Amino acid sequence: VAPIVFSQLVPASAPVEASEMIESLELDPAGHPDRPYVVVNFVASADGRATFDGRSGAFGDDGDKAVFHALRERVDAVLAGTTTMRVENYGRILGKAERRERRLAAGRTAEPLACTVSRSGRLPLQVPLFAEPEAEVVVFCPAAPTDDSIRASVHWEPFDGQTPMATVMETLKRSYAVESVLCEGGPTLFSALLGEGLVDELFLTVAPKLTGGGDPKPITGGPPLPDLAQLELRWALQRESTLYLRYAVNS
Ligand SMILES: NC(=O)c1ccc[n+]([C@@H]2O[C@H](COP(=O)([O-])OP(=O)(O)OC[C@H]3O[C@@H](n4cnc5c(N)ncnc54)[C@H](OP(=O)(O)O)[C@@H]3O)[C@@H](O)[C@H]2O)c1
């Protein structure tokens, strides 16, 4: 019988900076001529929950923040569900000027496009993102938003209950030259993307915490997938008791 071999992650080899590793990522859309490369980022408790007391904040640590911001700095667009935008009170995507300057120096736009999708048309227009004059936002929803409070530059794209997420991705590529998308959840939107086979990678921070049962949502939502999505481990980083996993998604 062949031995079952494991790789030893701890103790670690040379220390690495997650932000440098993420900056050098090749988010290659070559395999998909019609859509951008799509990565998803979540933080979860060790029992797989995406929220505690209704939000994800209780799980994050400095390492998770570093991954979160480095991914934002790396991509062309950031996509979040309307509930996530509302609950997490989204502001502009790159709040720190030094991050925007680094992107410009790397030949990118100053900030990724912020994107959201709504079937109902109930957009979270009260979050700071929409009041930010320098923010550029694409909203996929049934009708163009008309609210006097909007200061961001908002582009409207038609979207209703019948529109597949593939159309959203195609539109981002075709009309906005987006080659890489970071989806920040939530679980419902993540599962909609998984269900259409639109996710290339999952970045998952496993926080050393347990929530117990009750309300906390798992990192996926909606109906079960028709088949298991298969994950392939690309890297596993460890800092204190937190694990930072990067998976390729083969769905
Ligand atoms: N741990 C983490 O890393 C993490 C990350 C993100 C979010 N969260 C947490 O997750 C919670 C929010 O997640 P959620 O799953 O409730 O909501 P969500 O995925 O953020 O947003 C769901 C909404 O997206 C819209 N939508 C657009 N296209 C859709 C489609 N094809 N299928 C389904 N929905 C579509 C719908 O908006 P309309 O109703 O307007 O039609 C739907 O209600 C919050 O508590 C947040 O704190 C945690």
C-alpha cells in the first residue's frame, strides 16, 4: 500500500508577504474569451460560517485585511451583492491614496470599478460608495437609478431575474475592458456564480473561531449545486492561528 504523504506547512519555510504574492498573480482570462478571470474572497470561521452577529467583521484579522486589500488593488473590478454592500456599508474601493498611486504606477486605472447586481432594483444607494465623487460604479439592475444623493459616476446595465451572471461578466469585459473580477460575496451571489461555472479561484481565510449554529450563514447560499465544485489547493499560508488558502475552482 502506497504511503499517504502530507506536506508540512507548519513550521513554515521562509516568511512571505501575501500582498507581494497577490500583486504578482497572473489572473489570466486567456481561457475565457468572453469573460474576465473571476476570483472570490471570503473569510470564514473554522465551522465554515461567513457571518457572526450578521457581519463578517468578527473573523477578520490583520492578515485577512492584507489579503482583502491586496486583491482589491490587483483587479479591474470588484463585485458584491446588494446585501453585502448594504450590510458591510461599502465605501470607495481603495480608500488609501497610496494604493491608488501604486496602481497608476503599475499601469492600471487608479481604482477598480465597483459593481453590484440587483434583480429587485433595491440598490443600497445610501452606502458611502454612491456618495463618493471619484468612485466609478456599474449597477446591473432593472432600471437606471435616479437618486439626487448619488455623487459617484454610475453606469447602468439592464439586469432582471432572467439575466444570467454570465451576461454580467460578458458586459464587464466587452463594455468596460474588465479582465479580472474580484467577487467579495455574499454567499448568495457566490453560489449564483458557482452555479454558472464562472469562478476561477477562491481565496479563503479560515479564522480560528467557532460560531455555533443558529443564524450564521455558510460561505455558500442558495440551492445546492448540481455537482460538487472541485477545489485544487494553490497555496496555504499561515499567520498565528489563521490559515489563508487559495484554491483553483474547477466547476
Ligand atoms: N465572510 C465573508 O467573507 C463575507 C463576504 C461577503 C458577505 N458576507 C456576509 O454575507 C451576508 C450577505 O450575503 P447574502 O448571501 O445574504 O447576500 P449577497 O450575496 O450579498 O446579495 C444577494 C443579493 O444579490 C442580488 N442578486 C443579483 N443577482 C443574483 C443572482 N443571480 N442570484 C441571487 N441573488 C442575486 C439580489 O439582490 P436583490 O434582492 O436586490 O434582487 C440578492 O438579494 C452579510 O451578512 C455579509 O456580512 C460575508
